[in-house]
Amino acid sequence: MGGCPFLNAAESADGVDERSREQRGSEWAPAMEESFGSAHADYAALRAANPFPWSEEFGGFWAATTYDDIVRIAQDHELFITSVQNVVPHVPRSSRRPPLHFDPPEHTAYREAIDPVLRRGVVRKREAAFRASAVGLVDEMLAGESPDAVRDFAAPFVMDCFAAFLGVPSTLTRRIREVGVRYAFAIQDMDDEVIAECSAQLYEIAERVYADRLAEDPDPSRDLVASLETAVQDPANHITRTTAVATVRQMIVAGMGAPQAALGSCLVHLAQDQDLQQRLRSHPEDLPTAIEEFLRLHAPYRVFARTAARDTTLHGRLVREGEPIALLFPSANRDAAVFDDPDEFVLGRAGNSHLAFGRGAHKCPAATMGRLELLVALQTVLERTESFELAGEVEMMNWLEYGPRSAPLVLHPAR
Ligand code: HEM
């Protein structure tokens, strides 16, 4: 981590640190070898010593670590835009994908097509499919040798849920996830060739999904593709078939990464805290509030970014037009200025306004679906086991998403 960011020689009259990128150098580098929770010690140290550091990693970016900074940036979509760079590292791409890569007001029409098919009443209709997947996977883990919380549960479960949401077979979402994971690691490694290859494959899949769904003539009030196609046919907006397919392309990546990471973290947390595990097993009615606390403690995303549309000052530092800022949602969720005992799991925490689903125009449209996935998965694993614990080392995803990549478990069946 870097030292004090301020240099008198580069301060303006009103005390703003105006050093150039070359002058400030790298003040922080995200750890590439994490253990479960280790990133949080790093973020806590940053919040105390240098809450808005510049990093030379991944092509260079600012890291917003405090709750207030992140809320301010996420809510000001005119000053902090997503149409230039919206993730760290910057992904070279041939076309922009809605909704994330578009700024309001262009962005709004996409959300008007996406949000209705993710409203509570529609998502609830998929609960039975989510549960059938969870039951099957937990039973397979109970019967199998050396089960892994991610490989055998979190990853296939979120793929099944996403297949149910999209109305496609799970074999296709499995393929999507394979390409998606390869794509995500290529982004972390900044491997342009693999990024381009995977991106083209994901576009092909999205085109096929689009055509297959339309052929079934689904209900636009419940089906993503049909809702987008209704918007394409509406001359009042600018959504075209190409940008509608690009939207599906973005949803199929966004829809599986975060829920997998969050569920993996919930399972590791519960495997490490037997008292909480037993408490939630005997009081399943507490699960929804426990899930909010898991989401606060283990928010998965820290790579989403904004680009400054013009020079501005944040945390006493000059951010120049065009510089990217990563929103470290997991850090904001443990900011002691907002949450008492921020590293503690507090069941029923009052005023738990965590940022796991973001804020502002780009706030996750699928928070209801994400919460339902976590609820069904945790209910099922708690009901069908007497207890479970870790059977080995937890391996993390590192910068990509905050969550485990692998977590070996021992599960004891319910009697
Ligand atoms: C526990 C589960 C999930 C978490 C924690 C989560 C978190 C987030 C966060 C923090 C953002 C905001 C990014 C930003 O401000 O730059 C976001 C955006 C988004 N999420 Fe989720 N997400 C989850 C599940 C899902 C699912 C299941 C889907 C799809 C069905 C999805 C689709 C999207 C899309 C399309 C966006 C971009 C929205 C926009 O730009 O307007 N997410 N998500």
C-alpha cells in the first residue's frame, strides 16, 4: 500500500492534491493471492490511511473505498459515466453492451425492458425450478466423494437458475458459464486474444438464445427476449435488434458471476461458523435477514467502474477527465462510518443499507432474483444436512469477484 497521498508542492490553494499520474505513482495494488476475507483487511487499512488511492495496476485506476464516495459516484451518472470505461481492467471491445455500457438517458430504455421481467411476481414463478435444482445438487453432494461448495453447488445452481430465468436448457447455461469464466480470467490477465475469442462466442450464444426464444413466441411481460423485442419493434425508442442481442450478451455474463460468488461466500461463512449454521437451521425464518448480512459482509463486485466525464475533486484529490474509478462495494459495506462493528455478522442488523447490489442508475436489476437464489440454496442445504464444515483450503477468485473459486466440504445428512 502507498503512503500519504499529499505532496505540498502539488497542492492547489484550496488544498487539493493535483499531482499528475506520473507524480503520484502507484499507491495500492490489489492482492492477486487472496484467502477468504483477506481483502477486507487490505480495504480497512486503505480506508484508514488512504481511502482514495491511485493504482497503476490494470492500466491505472482510482479505487473508491468509502461508503460515501461510492454512493456519491454511483448516484452522479452525469459526472461519472459508464460509456467509456466501466470495469477494471478496461476490456477492449468492438461494441458497447447495454445496459451497463450506456449512460442515461440512452440507458433508461433498456432498463424499462429488463426491469419488468425481473420483478418479484415474475421471479417467484421460478422458485420451484430453483428449488428442484438445489435439492438435486445437495443430494448429489451428500452422495458424492469430496464435494466442493463451488464446483458442485454454487456454480451449477446459478446456471440452472439462470437457465430457468432465460427459458433455455441448463446445458446451454453450462456452456455460457464455461466461456464466461474463461473470459473473466482473460480480462484479469489482460489477454486480448482470448478476450476477443470468448466475447465472439458469447455473442453467438446470445444470438442463438434470442432467435430460439422468439421462435417460441413467449410472453413479453415475463420473458427477457420477448420484452426486448417489443422495445425493438417500438419506433418510440432507439433499441435495435443488434443492441437487444448485446443486452442478452451482457445479462448472460452478469447473471451468473455475482450469485455464484455470493453463494460460495455464504457457504464458506456458514461452514466456518457452526453456531450460526445451527441457529439458521433451527430458525429458517431468520434466513432473509441473515442473507442481507451475508450480502453486506461478502458483496462480490469490486471491478465495476466509472470514468470521470470532466475534471473533478474527490476526497481532496484531483481526478482528471477520462480517469477510471473502481467502486469497491465490499469495502463500502464494512465502512465503520456507516456500520457499527463492521466486520461482525449481526443477525437483524438495524438499517442495513448495504451496497451489494450497487446504487443509482446501474443498480442491479436482479436483486430480487439474487436474493431468492441465495434463500432457496441456503434453505435447501440447511434442511438436508445436520451440519457441514470445510474439508480443506478455500481458493479465491481474486480480483475478478470477491468469493471462493473452490471450497471443499464435508456434509452430514439430516436424520
Ligand atoms: C447476488 C447476486 C447479485 C449481486 C450481488 C449483483 C450485484 C450487482 C451490482 C453491484 C451491480 C451494479 C454495477 C455498477 O454499478 O456498475 C449490478 C448490475 C447488474 N446486474 Fe447484478 N448482481 C447479482 C445478480 C444478478 C443477476 C442474477 C442478474 C441477471 C439475471 C444480474 C444482472 C445485472 C445487470 C444486467 C447489471 C447492469 C445494470 C445496469 O447497468 O443498469 N445481476 N449487479
